[in-house]
Amino acid sequence: MRRIYRRYKEKVDYLLVGGWNTVFGYLVFLALYYLLAGKVHYLILLVISNILSITNAYVGYKIFVFKTQGDYLREYLRFYVVYGAALALNFVLLPLCVELLRLSPPVAQGGLTFVNVLFSYAGHKNFSFKK
């Protein structure tokens, strides 16, 4: 088992940190949604939860996954570019799921997190934390 972990360490660590961040981001979205539903549109709540989630993810990926040194501002800005693209995709897909498929925003966002995981791994590995 250790040999398998060592072989795929970066991917396993990415999934662990990403799993935590997915739970964190989804819980922030849910908390905001249930606290502010009817007062603030769900897409604005999506942006707020993404800002908090992106910052949480950056710290985890930098320290535990890609283990890069320095370049904090450059990496953080590049990190936002990757998540900005993911957010743009989410901005298109979430309303489609809510308005056309008639899913509730929490259910739709829960399903879309899996799309974000695949997209963001490729972006962070090849752009945000590229050595």
C-alpha cells in the first residue's frame, strides 16, 4: 500500500486536500444559501463561497501537495486564473441545472463539484504551481 501511495503521492494528496476543500466550499455555499436565501441570488453566493474556498485550497495545495517555495503572489494569482475559469464554467452550468433541469441550487452545485475537481487538477499542476 505504501508503494502505491509513494507512486501516486501527488495525486492522492491532491484528492485529499481537494476533498477537504470541496467539503469546505460546499458547506460554505450551503451555509450562505440557507442563511441568505431569498435575500441574495444564489450566483452571488456562489462567488462569495468560491473566494473563501479558493483561498483555503491555495494554502492546502501549496503546503501539502505541490510543496513549492516562494512566489506566493504569482502562484495565488495564477491559482485564481484556474479557478476563475472553473467559476466561469460553473456560472454556465449551474443555471442550466437549476433553470432547465429544475434541480435545487444545493443539489446542482453538489454535482458540479466533480467537474471542477478534474478541471482544476490539470490547471494547477500545469499552470498554477508549474515548476
